[in-house]
Amino acid sequence: MDPSSHASSRQSVPGRRGRIMRLHYNTRTPPRRLLLFLVVDVFLLASEVGAQRTHARQGGANQRDLLTVRLPSQGTIVGKEVFLSRTQRVIQYLGIPYAQPPIGQLRFSAPVTDPLPSWTGVRNASFFGPSCPQISERRKLHERNFLKLLPQNLPNPGLSEDCLFLNIFVPDSNRPAEGWPVMVWFHGGDFNGGTPAIWDASVFVTKQKVLVVTVAYRLNILGFFTTTDAEAPGNYGMLDQIAALDWVKRYIELFDGSPKNIVIYGHSAGAISVSLHMMSPLSRAKFSKAIAMSGDAINSVRTPQEELPVVDQVAYKFGCLRKTSDLMECLRNKDLDTLIRESAFIETWGPIVDAETNNSTDGPFLPKHPRDVGDDDFYSVPLVAGYTNNEQALAFVELLGSEHDDGRLKMHQFESFIRDEINAAVVAPDENSTCELRPELVSDAVTFFYKPHPPTKDTRVLRDRYLDLQTEKNYAAGLIQLAAKVSSHPSQTKAFVYRFDYRARTASVSGDVPEWAGVPHLLEQPFVWGLPYATGTTTQWNAADKKMSDMMMSMFSTFARTGNPSLNTIKWEPHTEMNPGILIIERNIDMSDPGAVDFKALAFWNEYYPLLLEAATNNCCNVTSGAISLTGLMGEFLPRSTGFIVTAIVTALKYFADQGFV
């Protein structure tokens, strides 16, 4: 272009994000005309820079083009821009399918990702996909309290068996050279319920400049039913999560995320999922860091033997033949609503050890029980793990009913609650065992450990001790054990542990939670997700709560970037065997002093309790395997002559079993 014939010219030069214009002006141009061209050039330059923003993969002249992303092998999607304020916004891509719909013959099967779902034209990615089937009316008290804090205009995407979708929240800023840290969220809900649609990452993403992916996965009978053989190995919900991680690894760079820096994080069942991915050979190397909040994988995984009664119950409930091939054909043809409604009486859905049941060419998801996973089988990555100081308080309120909202316990109630819960955990090792179980060995020991000494009639003390048991047994001990696996691993990775003690200062938030209940399950999550800053909510959060939310979001995003959650104002020490520090998150955040955490109780559950369970079933023998252990026990539990007779009988049974007669 001849600079003498026009007031300006544009020369393209290479830039990291595309073309950047250099402007050249002819000094002989009249001032008024020069000003006009200058205004036009500034406008065009602004448009050019706008077209280079992070999400403008297609380029073009309108906003739709700026939000368009082409996914190879799938198709083109267009997202939406959401404003949190006049200057703060986030880009959302919602309802992206990451596997084929698990319907028809794909019900009760591993997710199919080859080929991935595809479409022609441009797919509208501005709304959530449907949630996986569940019974929402069964929400628990802590879930109902949490939902009241959410914005009132949350969408209701409905329910569908075609539910394998993920959602991406991208910062509206210039990407760093290495790409945004990616945080993949697995929601909680006891593997029975839950949806990514209530987890809006917009505030977190906007404030912390990380990319967040939320994932829907199959739940309840659809996600975790197993026939304990190759017909239906189970763990479909966990395999869904792996399929989502594969999708993220493959495509997230198109959204300016870093496929080399993927953090998996979750709460409750989501935290259990996170922990199990660290133990599954199928998940290895699909992520680089992990955050597990209020979920214990060690004590949440069932064995095929434990699932056999469930198989019988399901076959009976739906009028299906018990033969597993016939049973699965029957269940695949059942109406979805009937299937979900009639299976709701089972509340133990969840992951299973599938070493002997999986028929996948990739192998089992969980070859070993978490308690048996050694260093070679453990994918150790930097970890943040934590829990609240009174996890089961609202579940306890719900159990007692509204007439006992102060939760006080008399001694006989205290002992009865412990006995019933602990005795239920003492089960025969397998269906072929002949056992005289001794659950009182376990419940007596647990009662002794938690009963106040010297004795007390203070019903508040007994209530608090029982709730300590619930938090320590069901949450803290397992998370501490997971942290110990990380910190002691030969790879020398680091683990960071917290306990969340901060009660919301906003009256309308904490008003539904009794003072004695501390911080129950789920009620730290508003601070993790930035709810004090969310729009569309009626809650007027105060400054102290906003500050706490800023701290939680900053620690988690810093961990996502660096693998260490410490801030300039907060020194978070790693958790090690010799220095098992826990960060106490209260108004003043600091590492725990020796008296703030009952480490002896955690050791009781991790080290002594398993021995008690073994002792309670130690007078069992398996008549088909020939594993006879009665001889050494008879002298202790039975008269010698009786022990001799029983041993002789078992020896004879073993002989006949070896000969093929049993």
C-alpha cells in the first residue's frame, strides 16, 4: 500500500494470540482527516484485539463467533458469556457430551467413547444437560440447608438416562503461556444423587483465574449395580468419570486449559471418587493433583461378597430370573422411572472391588481394596484433604427428630447408638464361611474408647463424644490415612490436611444450624465456591464470610497452580508421619497445636479397629478353601473336647471338598 495515498496503513506482525496491527500515519495528511482516520483505526484495532480473546477459536465479526469452539471428531459448539458485574465475566460451555448415551443395551455397561457423540451444525452449549436419574425428594437436611443458599434462578435441567455431559467455565482473560490450571469437579450425593447443575464455578473462575470442569456421572442402580460377575461388573459411574477425564485431556487445550495441569477435586462421594482414582490403574496419569473433601474411600468400598444379597433383592423386587444373564436382560428392559423408584430402598450404592468381575479389555477399575493398595499400585500426586469439625451433626438431628433438636444423649442411648452402628459392620468374610461372629468385641472396645472417663451424666458431653466418633471414624481417619499414603510414598509427594471449624457469621446462613453442631457436612462448600459473592441470591453475606471465602478460594487455586496451598499470609505445613500437622481453618487460620486434634482417636480407627474386626470374625473357617484356623482358637473359646470335635468335622469337610464332593 502506498503511504502517500492514504492516511494510514495496517501491517500484520506475528503475535502469540494472532495478528497485531501496527499503524503508520502520513504526516502530510490534513489534521481533521488524520483525526478521523485515527478514530477509525483505534476502533478497528480494538475489534481486532477483541477477536483474539481467549475463546475466539473461529474468529469472525459477531459475538457468536467469538464463543465458538470446534471439537475434532464431535462438532462445533457455541458457549455463552455471563457477567457477574459490569467488568467481571466468565465464559461457559455447558452440556457437552463426553460419551454415548448409556441407554438401551448400553445400560449397565462401561461408557462408550469410540466414537464420541457427534453432530452437524453448531451445538448450543449455553444450558446444562439433564441430570442423571435420581429421587430428589430424598435430599438430606444438610443438602436442603445448602440448597437454600444458592441463587434462586438456578436452572432445572430435568432428569434423563442420557446424562453424560460436562460443563466448562473459562476465565475471561488472556491465558498464561502454559494454559489455565484445570480443576475437574466430581459432585457428592452418596452415589445416589447429585448434579453438576447446582455447582456454578463462575465466581471461583473469575476471581482465581483457573478453568473448572464439572461432570455428571451415573448414580444409584444405574451407576453401581453389579451381578458380581462379568455380566455386570459395576463401577459404571467411576468409568464415566474416567471417560470425562479422557475428554478433558484431549480437548481442554482448545479452551486454553493446560492438559498437563489437571486437578481432580470433589466432596463426599466426589472425594471418595478422587481417592479411588489415585488407586485405580485405569486413572493413572490422567491428572496431576487431587483435593478430597469430607469423603473416606478406605471404608466406602464394598466387596463382591457384600453385594450378593443386593443382587438377590433386586432380582426379587423386579420379578427377574436370578441367572445373571437373564437378570440383566430383564433390568435393561425395565421402565426407567420404575427402575429408579423401586430400587430406592437400597442406599448402599457405590464403588466395588472388581478384580474378579470385570470383563473389560482395559482391566478392572479397582483390583484391590483401598486398604490393601501398596506403593506400586498407588498413583501419588500432591494432595489436599480435609473435613469439617462436626460432619454428621445434621444427620444426627434428622435421626432424632425435631423434638430432640438439642441432640442430648443419656448413657443408655449413647451405648445403644454405638452398639447398633458397630455391630452392623461385623460381617462374615465370605458366603462360604461358617462363623460365630463376635461383634461385642468391637462395640465394647469402641464404647470404652469414647465413653468419658471419669463417667458423666452430662448429656451434652455424651452427645459431643458420639458426634466426635462419627467425624473421626467416617471422615477424618480415612483422609488422614490417604494423606499418609501420599507423604510416605517413594515419589516424595506432599499432602496437606485441614479441618474446617469456621461457622458462618451471616445470621441467615448459620441460623438453621445449632451452635453445638459446629460445622456440619457440606457447609464449608459455600466458601470454597465463592457463594458470598454470587449474584441472584437473597442472602446478604457479611464481610467476615467474604474474607473467609477469599481465603479458601485462594488456597485451592494456589494449590492448583503450584502444588502447595500456602499463601503469603498462611503457612500450610505438609502432613507427615513424624509431623502430622492439620491446618485449623477458623477466623484465625493456623496449624493445629497438639491438643486441637485427637490423633490417638484417628490411630484407633486406622490401626486398632481393623484388628478388632478381624478378631470378631477370627473363629470363621471356609469349608471350600480348606483354610482352617479353628485349632488354635478352640482352647480359648470352647472346651477342649468340643474344639477337638469341631476341628475333626471341619477337617473332614475339607477332605470331601478336596475330593470334589462338597
